[in-house]
Amino acid sequence: MTSTAEGSTAGSSTGEGDARAAVLNRLRRAQGQLSGVIAMVEDGRDCRDVVTQLAAVSRALDRAGFKIVATNMRQCLNGESAMSTEELERLFLALA
């Protein structure tokens, strides 16, 4: 998922476009959840409720990261990724 100066995706295919849309959807959901967590803290909500929602934000971010790595792994296997297998492995492990 490499962006060009025009904001489009270089070498974009339907599968890659779908993956990008899925990642953006997950990130937007996490952004909304995080806003909710901030409001909960500001309102002095119960610790358990705040931590539960914070865990949901964390999972949403993890899933977005895994989706990005998985998309690049598929591209790498097809010889289309600019990233090496070692770079992808390091990224994957950073999310673990």
C-alpha cells in the first residue's frame, strides 16, 4: 500500500483497495473508541469500564496493523512488495 503524491495507491488492485478500505475502517473505529475513552476519563467513569474500552481500542489498532502486514506479505509472496521478508517479519513481531 504505497501512496503516491496524488493520494492514490501505486499499483492498486481491487484486493489492495479493499485491504486499504478495511484498514481505514478499523483505524476510524479505533479513533472513535479512543475519543469515547477520553470522554470517559474526563467524566470520571469507573476504572473497569475505561479499561474495557481501552482494550477494545488496542485490539482495533492491532487488527489494523496485522491487516497491513498481511497485505504486504501477500504482495511479497507474489514478488510485488518493496519490503523484504525480514522487514515484514520485524513489523509483524513489533505488533505481537
